[in-house]
Amino acid sequence: MMAEHISVDTNRLMDVLAEMHEKQLPSVLTTDIIENYMGGFHQNKKVPPSVSWNAQFGKYLKANAQSLGITEIAAKEKVKLNGTMTSASRWAFVEQCD
């Protein structure tokens, strides 16, 4: 069962991504984007992806990557957070052509 939806403020997300891009980071993880967007990261323990806000946010990024100016360069990358392992996608910023 999928969560019905999550609410994402696209303008705020675009601002967060722009700030991260300005730092000239070669890539960022979904967890990094969530931490910057939410002001922190809440790790879901023993929560299936179908009802996890974090997983739904990652799906939002993937579905809207082109309009957000990012591209997924790796999926299900293992990341250690708060002493436990999770997975996240890795994103690169797409350079806009003028």
C-alpha cells in the first residue's frame, strides 16, 4: 500500500537545491536534500518504504528530477546514519544551458 501523498513545497525545494548547488558539491544524497529541506533528518526505523515519508520524498525527486535540475546517478547507495544503515539515491546537478 502506497502512502496517498506527501506535501512538498516546490519553491522551497528549488531554493534548497540552488543553495546546495552553489556550494559546488559534485553530488548529494537524498538524505542530504531532506536534511536541508526539513532542517534535519528523521530516520524511519522498521518503516516499510511504502509508508515512509523519506522514501516518498525520494520518489518525488525522481519523478520531478528534470524540472528540479537534478539527475539520479546512483540508486540504493548504502549510507550510515545515526549508527544504522539506510539507502539513498545520489543526485548530480544538471547544468542549465542559457
